[in-house]
Amino acid sequence: MRELIHYGRLVAEYLPILFEASAKKVGVEPDITTFHAGAETHIYANQKNKHGEKFTPYLVGLATVCNMHSADEFLDYTTLLKGHEVLIEFFKDFNRD
């Protein structure tokens, strides 16, 4: 089985580095940690794609949710808009020529 490579790096190593750089381009200081709160990424962990390559799921929090799972829960929509900018930059950087 071959490992998924992007620009000479293992994707598992490369994506967090690229995400951090992309976020900083649009003025966001990323806080890259591991966290699981019902995101169900574990369902896909260690699965393989049609090429037999291991699938590594990533969960990206792109907005600030406050008072989660309470009657006072709310989303700071300005952080969602900024998160959208981060995601666009990340996809552009990943797919650059």
C-alpha cells in the first residue's frame, strides 16, 4: 500500500502545516489540537479509499459556537464568515500548481 503524497510530503504531515499557513494568510491564528465532540470522524479513521490508501479524516472548526447544547447556544456569525475565508484559502493553497 502506498501512502498518499502531496508535494513530496505525507498528507497526514502536510495538511496541518498547510492549514496553519492558509489561516495566517487571512489573519486567523489557528489553534490546532485534537478534539472529538460527536463529530463522528472516527467512523472514517483507518478506512481506505478505492486505491487502497488509508483515509485520514480531519475536522476543521471554522466558527465560534458558544453555550453549546444549551438553550442559550449561539454562533458568532462573524467567525463563520472568517472561517469561510480560511477554507477558501486552504483549498486554493492545496490545489495550487
